Amino acid sequence: MTDAPHAPQPTGPQPGTEPRRGAEPQRAAEPRPSTTRATEPRGTAERSARPPRVTAHGGGIWSIPVPIPDNPLGHTLVYVIDTDAGPVLVDTGWDDPTSWQTLVDGLAACGTSVGSLHGVLVTHHHPDHHGLSARVREESGAWIAMHAADAAVVRRSRSSDKRQWLGYLVGKLTAAGAPEAHTAPLRAALADGSGGPLPGARAALPDREIEPNALLALEGRRLRAIWTPGHTPGHVCLHLEERHPEQRPQPGEAATDHGGGRLFSGDHLLPGISPHIGLYEDPDSDEITDPLGDYLDSLERIAGLAPAEVLPAHQYAFTGAGARVDELTSHHAERLTDLRALLAERELTPWQLAESMRWNRPWEQIPFGSRTIAVAEAEAHLRRLVKLGHAEAVPGSAPVTYRAAD
Ligand SMILES: [Zn+2]
Ligand SMILES: [Zn+2]
């Protein structure tokens, strides 16, 4: 099990975004054989002229592996849902010419086209999910729907300035105990004075809001929005309340029963990767959020749905959602126990805690930008410990230092 497939670049000024080259302290776990008919290539970006290997999941659902350039995740699985009003996408993929071409070719392989698209449902604002939404809307007139909390992040990224963001990041890292050497390049960039838009400045503002628990207005389909904050504040999973096409009703089961249906899980539930849980970076807010607490609650909500199959945004479709939720829950529980033990030995800043945590490679080998992500992950766990009453900040400490509590 690994953590944080999604890390911003070392100097990547946009809040909570996905990695580019080599910016992750973790890597995807080895893919396992899929339990579905998924045929997508594993772990490599589809960069050739070959048409993308589209997977038919049955019941009017397809997936297209849209490459994420120079990224160990390989690709985003963009899903196509057939509706009576035209095809609807779940996520769009990274904004890059190769990715766009793959999406266009993939839609053709599914027997449709970009121009025919009716709408786009965005699981969350990260650029490997929402990157191509603007272009899709431009070429098709499709609407874009997103949860309000992630729409707020998009709005903020569009209007923020690089200098503002760098200033926020330096302040935050310093408060977390980051050494001079770590913040020096950021401070240099800040002193250099070059402002300008953030990379997220071109992300599309959605036209519609995805409301938690509501059935989406999709003609001929039953798709319900499940709000699953944690990986981002407005992450949603989409529950297809329709029987899996390969699943027969059990004896005694009503014909209308969906047998658990299927779940588009975005980055919330992936078969072999533990999604990055950092902080909801909002320079304008002083609210002490608890993203890890949110994530664990959201996991429970998903397990309760007991979907017959999970259609995630990375890797491959899988069954056994409940078992996967258990694995992730234990992973975080173990992590919290380990961190509390470290704090019982001595008082630590979030930075020192991140240095002491177990990653999939030694701390010295974790690149600059990924350390920023690692410290956010450490802080998310600290917040949970504080909320549970197992840790506390040492009064008056600066940078803030934490110790174990009872
Ligand atoms: Zn993500
Ligand atoms: Zn992702």
C-alpha cells in the first residue's frame, strides 16, 4: 500500500493538485489482474498513434484510458455513460494535446464523438480529472457539473496570483518547521517578484452543482451523487443504482433491486493506491479542517453502499469494495498509532514528524516537492490525532510542536 499518488510539483503553486514528473514520495502499487474485462495498458501512458483501448463495461458504460504525461499514474479512466439525452462523461483527463487526441479517438471507438456529448460530471477539481473539461464544453456545448466545495477551489485558482500562493506556502511550511533549505527556492521565487496566473487559471468553472445525495438529472439513468470529501473538499463518487449487467437477481430479490449497483469512485477508492490526504489548502480560510476524518467517514459511506463493482479513475475496475475500504481504514489507523508513538517519545513539528514517518523510500531520496506533500499528509494525520484527543500542540511553540496526549 502506498500513499499520495497525487502530489503537486516542487514549485507547483496550485493548491492540492496532481503530480507531474517524479514528484511523488510514493508510487502506485503493482496492478493486480482485473476482475473485469478491462484491457487498458498498465502503468504506461498511451502515446502512440494506436487508437486507445476502450473498455466496454456493459450496460452502456465505457472507459477510455486518457494519458497523464510523465506521470507514474499513467492514465485517468474517463467513463462514458450512455443516456437518453446523449453521452455523459465522468471526468475528462489531463489538458495536453496527446490526452485530448486519446479522448477524441476513444469516443470514436465507443461509437460517439466529442460533438455529441451532453454533459460532464467531474469527480473532483484535480487536473487529471478536470483538465480537459473546458475544451470538451467548447467543442460540444456540454454542461459541466461539480460539487460546490471543489467549484470554490476552481474559482480561487482562477483568480489567485502566483505571488499570493508562494507567500502562503512559505508561511505554512515555516510554521510546520520546514528547514531554511526547503523554503529557500520558494522565497527566491517570491523575491524575484514574478507574479502571474496559477496553472489552474484555465480550469473551467462548472455550470451546474452536484448536490450530495441527489439523483442526477440524467434521462434514462439512475445515478446518485455521494459526497466523499477527504482527497479534496468537494470530491464526489457517483452511484449507478442499476443492476450490474452480469449480475442475476438473487432468489427473493425484487426485480427493481439494483444488487448494489456500480460506483464511479474517482480517486476516493482505488484498487492499489491510497489516495493522498493532505490539507484543504485555502489561503483565505482560518478554519481548522479535518480532511483525514472526512476521508474515513466518506469511506464508511461508500462501504455502506456495497456496490457490486467499483469503476475508479485510475488503475482498473474491481470488486470487493468493502474489503478495500477495510484495508484503507486499517492503513490509516496504523499510521495514526505509529505517529502517536513517535510523539510519545519526543515533541515534534509536523516537518519532523513527516521525516520520521514511513514512506516508500528513505526521506533523503524524496524530492523537494514531494516533501511538501508529505508534510501535508503528516499534518492531516496530526489534526486527526488532536481531534481524537491523542495529541496536542505545545502552547507557545513556534514552529508549532506537538506532543502526545491521553
Ligand atoms: Zn485527485
Ligand atoms: Zn487522480
